[in-house]
Amino acid sequence: MFVKRYGKGNRIFFGIHGWSGDHSTFDPLIRYLPEDVSLYSMDLPGFGHSPRPDEWSLDCIAAEIAAAV
């Protein structure tokens, strides 16, 4: 699964976009990140740079998100 990191801080946040978005959903927020923050932004399975999930089910997609986190 594709995950992009913004910032280099030790306070970590993980952004998950809505169904019509991708990791760039959070781009407008990047300039406001405090220096002590890292934001990890992912492409959900089947969106952006992430491959399709093995199965289009909530359990499969949730498992892939959990593995990425």
C-alpha cells in the first residue's frame, strides 16, 4: 500500500482519505504541520498508487489499512 510521509517530527498522525480521494487529500494541510509532527498519508487499496485489494470486502480493506499503520 502506498504511504507518503510529510514532516519529520516524532508526533505521528495517520491520514486516511475519503472514497473519492487519495494521499494528496491532505496536501493543503502540510504547510501548517508543526515541526514536531509527521503525517503519514496513504492511498486506500485500489486508489492512487495503491494496488487493488485482494478482495473488495470491508474485512480485507480494513486488514490492509491495519497492516499499513
